[in-house]
Amino acid sequence: MSSGLNVQISHLDDETLYSAKRVNIRGKSLQTPVKSVNFRNLRKDIKIGHREFMGEIYNAFDEDKIRGLIEDVELQVNFNRDLNSSIRIGEHFEIENTLFIPALAYLNPDENELRFIIATQKQYSEFYVVPTVERLSKHMKKGHSIGDYHALVKEYLALLEGYPDKPVIGMIPISIPYQYIGDLMKLYLEKGIESFCVDVGGRVALSLTQQVTEVQRSLKENKVEAFIHATNVNIGRAKKRSTVITAKDLLSFGMGFDSIGDNHIGGGRKDTPPVPNLRLFDKEGYGYHKIHDLGEIGEVYPEDSSVRPEHFSDESLSRRKKAQSMFNYEQIGIETGRLARIIGEGEVGEYLKSKAYVDDSSFKTIVKVRRDMAQTRLSYEDYLR
């Protein structure tokens, strides 16, 4: 069921799960690790000094929205117009490989709703991606079971029969309880699915090591060389009295993720704040600097950025946010290229430990995932000992 995708490992770190892979997607080549960008955050008037990205179209559906799209042609035309706009801006930045990730706000989509999602992915995605359900754990606490999500997955996969071949990506909502990860992986592997999207649910991946370890252990036991994309990845929080956030999103490459997307979950203020309130990635220190005064930008601004500082002083909050995203995409993209080289040279541990904002605890966490993956499966209680 994962036809059209081939994964070859070029280099694998001995201490962590950092790896460099060459992924062939229906004749298109992709080098990992790679950053996936949200097309909605791109501006054509800003140039960025890095080109190799994946594209991520994350679309949230509640029942009213998706039924409206199915029943109302005008709504569908507007929906498709937005998607076409996203694809065009991706093409402007020469992004060839795009994932359309459907995120449901409910657990019981009917056949027409799933067929609409599949038809949309057929048109706008290089992959068929199993839908995620946002805040799945909360649904389970309100009376649903993991069996309801399994049923959704099975129906979606059954409906793919007859559609044109393209790679299928199994969805793993990683914030569900640990005890359910193994059975979900088993379901996908029995269907021949060997590529996955880990939905981190707006959390820091390093805080969900048990679940990630279970995913990696299942792959190792079944001798599967997978492509793993992660979405809704949180960058982390700053420590008290610190103006720098350790880049835990980048560190999660060390947990075996090949591609990392943005965090799409959570609100955001709609008013224009009186200060820039920026988060700018520093690839030399592995931190996001919190900028509240435009005069502070020069202290952290790299010489190799193509995003001009004046873009951050735009009167439009939306345009400022896009400038921030594009700056971070560029710098993270440059760093993923550097990481591929470092992985090949076998110097990952030494390299990360040299970063000013990478603390010992975070590094030990990603080392632990690799170490525990190789061990015999433990109960959740044993894992915590």
C-alpha cells in the first residue's frame, strides 16, 4: 500500500536516531533531515537562502465544514481556490513534495466525508495521509475508544482501493496513551504501510519519549526502513528568566523523525501587540530568541539570512508573522543541510553538545529513545522505573 516510495539510509548516528536518508517519492528525490513548511506562512516578496523543503497543507475540519464542502459547490470552489493558491506559492519556492494532512474535530466521519478527503489528497498531495483527530485523548475521555479511531483508519484505507497509486502515510496521534501505540502500529504494518505521520498534538516531542520509542521499536522489530514526518511539533518553552527557548523541535530529529512540520494547534492573538514578540531561530546556539524590541534583532541576526530585518517592522501582524516563519524556515533549512553532513561524519553528539542552548537533559532524552528502542518491550510501569 506504500507504493511509489523508496527509502534508503545514507548514514545513521551510533548514539541517537539522527539519520540522513534519500527518499524517492514517485520519481522525486528528497534528502533528509528536512523541514516541512506551511504554505500559508510564505510570502513571494521575501527570498530565502535555502531551497530543499517539504510542503505541509494542514486542514482542520469540523462536521459542519466538511459537510458544507460536500453539499455546497460555492464553498468547494473557494476551498479549492485556496488550495491552488497554496500549491502555486509552493511551486514558486520550488517545493515538489507536499502532504495534505486532514485534521478532524470528531471521530465518526461517514463514507462521503472520507471520500472527499481522499479526492482532495489525490489532487493536492504526493501522499494519501490517514486523517488525524485533534485532541483524540479528550474524545476518548468523553466516551469514545481507541477502537473508534481504528475503525476510522480501516474505513479510510478500504476506500483507497481504486484510487491512483501513491504512497500511503499512516497517522499516529502520539499524544494518545502509551498502551495504544503498539496496536495502532500493528494495524498499519499488517496493511503494508511503511511511512508515518506522527501528530505530536501541539506538545514537545521530547516529552513523549515512551510513545516515540514504541513507534521506533515496532519498526525495528519488523525490519522496516520508514519515512517519518512529524506535525504539530512544539518548539518548547523558555526557562524562567530566560529569553531563549531551546530548539526542541530540531532536537526531535534525534528521535528518528525525517521531516518536521509546524505546530497548527492552539490559538493566537488576533490583535496587534505593541511589541514585535518574535521567536527567531539561532542555528549556532540551537535556540529561539524571544525578541520584544526591534533593536535586539541585530544581536542575533546571522549574516547568511536573505530575510531582511525591515520585514519584521511591517505594520501588518500577519506579514510580520510570515516574515518570522520564513526567517526560521530558512535558518532551519540551512541547519538540516549541515546536519546531514554532520551525521555522515559521525559527529552528532559532539556537535550538539557544543550548542549553547542544548542542555544535558534534552540530549540524554534523545539518546534514551535509541537505547530503549533496542531493548525488550517493557510495560509502561517498568519503563518509568
